Amino acid sequence: MPEKSEVRSLKSEGRRVRRSVLFVPAVRPDRFEKAVATGADAVCLDLEDGVSFNQKDEARDKALALLSDRPSCRAEVVLRVNEPASELGERDLVALLNAGVRPDALMVPKVGGPETIEALERRLAPRLEGLPLVAQIETASGLAAAEAIATASPNIAVMFFGAVDLSADLGCVIEWDALLYARSRVVAAAALAGVDAMDTPFLDVSAPEQLGDEARAVRRLGFTGKAAIHPTQVPIIQQAFSPDEKTVAWARRVVEAYEINAGGVLLVDGKLVERPVIASAQRILAAAAAVGIGASDALGEPKWD
């Protein structure tokens, strides 16, 4: 039987690269093509926070119409419904199930525990069985159950950290120090399940330098991507979450040495390399392949900072 680290590595093989997800209010389908043109790895049609209460029905109809006749694109197309336990969320699910369309993934807000995921999957089967789920952790109860949520279903694809609602629930400010524990808990839960960890949007679209700083900081913490609320934020985020050629070259040397050594511990560039490092190198190469980053001439230690 493979070790847990090996299971997580196997689960990560072939999964999508999700450096960014750009939110588009579903009531504005005209923005969809512009969102895709940014190069975002995922575009989220939003039925929840991005839509006012009196436009919910209109947004739902427009989102389902777009999903039924959407153009082919590289971006993962995600649908964010309203909280499943709410009346609006129930309407969203009924309409989705009856529409005969299938988004690439379903984003679920305010997941409070594994029972939310289990109940949702019972609703989705059999019409949308196996649909990847993005679980938003944005309440105190959700944070307390983060590990159970991440492992509640093999269809959990992303653990999404939601700072705005969580800070309101906790009574804290939306600042790095105040939210560091919560962010770390979400990252740890995602790592336990071998899924992606997506960080909350940066709300000040007029501060690109601060966005870049925060994106690099959360990547160092273990997040695999960050959400965007404006097209100008996408390239900044994706650059922060893309390995440079030197990092890719290091990862390639690690993986090649591991394959030649046929497992176990080994030395690369004079340093001891164990399985967790090999798994990290494999993830770097997968991300590099997905975004077309080469490393034919790169040398030295990784400089992904």
C-alpha cells in the first residue's frame, strides 16, 4: 500500500493548474470573453456576492444560457452558486440540474462542514456526478472543519480561503497577521487532501504592487493560486504563481535523479533530497508544462521567491 505522501502525489498528477480564478458577475455575460482573454486559468460565473438580490433570477438564467452555448476556451469555467442551504442556493441547484448543462467546476460558498458537501453530492447525482467542487472556507465553523471538508469527497478540487466573510465572522480585521492562522489552516487541509488551495481576492484594484506582494506571500505559505476581481489583476497573480526557468531546471534535475535512482533518498547538487521534495519538484514541472515554461539553459538553485 502506498504511503500517504505517495497517494497525494498520485492525486495531483494531471490536475489542472489553477494559478488564478477571475470572477465575473453572471448578470454580465458580455464580460465572459474578456475574462477568458486575460489568460486566467479559471473564470467564475458568480451567482452569489457579485449579484444583487433583485438580479438573482436574471443572473441564473444568463449563466445557464452561457454554459449551454459557451465558446471553447482554455480556462476552467466555474459556476458559483448561492449557499446551498439557502432558498437562493436551492433555486440555483434546481435550475442547474434541470438545465442539462455542466460547468467545469462548482464553487460552493460558506461550507460549514463535511455534511454540506455530502448533502450537495446527493443532490448532484446522477446528473452531475463527479463534478469538481471548490469549497469556500469563509466561516468559523468551516475553518474549524477544514480538514474534514477537504477530505469529504474525492470531488473536492480546491479549498478556497474567503477572507471577507471569515473576518466578519471572526470579528477581526482583513490584515495579514490577523488572518495568518486561518490561511495556514486552509493550506494544511488542502495539502492533507492533495488538492489546490486558492487565496482570497485582493480588494484594492488600484494597488498592483501590494497585490503582487500578497500573491507571493501566500504562495510561499503554500497556496497554489489566488482569486481576482479585475482583469488587470490576472497577469500579476499568474506571474507570482509561475515558476521561473531556474526553478524548473532544479525540479527537472531532482525528478530525473529520482527516476534514475529508482526511489529512496538521493543527493542533488550535493544536497539530500527526500520524497516530499520530489513531490514538490513534480508539481513544479506539472505547472511549468501547463504554462509553457522551459528550462533548457537554466542552472543553479531554485529562486522562486
